[in-house]
Amino acid sequence: MGHLLNEPVRAEHDPSGRLTAYEWRGSRYAVEEVLKTYGTPQEGRVYRVRIVGAEGVAVAELGRDRDRWRLRHVFSA
């Protein structure tokens, strides 16, 4: 089961615009792979990603509304 968070994060992108990492609560998490995306640009997109941080590997859901990003859920991998 995941933890519902809905907290703002600072997303990082490569030059092509691909999500590469995000910062949350003072820690940085590298995005290894985008597993799934859903939603529309008008309603907001959701990205399910495999991440690596100091605590190990996990799966997170990030919501994007224009240029604002939020960490929605974190699941153990």
C-alpha cells in the first residue's frame, strides 16, 4: 500500500524535457524509469516512476499541473 502525500516537489529535467529527478523534503530522488503516464495536460498528468534515493528503490506517483509538480504517492518496490 502506498502513502498519500500530495506535497510539492522540485522536478529536474534533461535538455529534451524528460523527467530525471526530483527533490522532496531536502532529499534528491533519481528517476530510473517512467512506468506509466495518464491524464491530460488540461486535467493534469500523472507519472508513475521508479526512483532511487538514499533509502533505496521505490515507485512514486508525481502529478504535474503546468509547471507545478506534486508527489502524490510513494510505494515500496
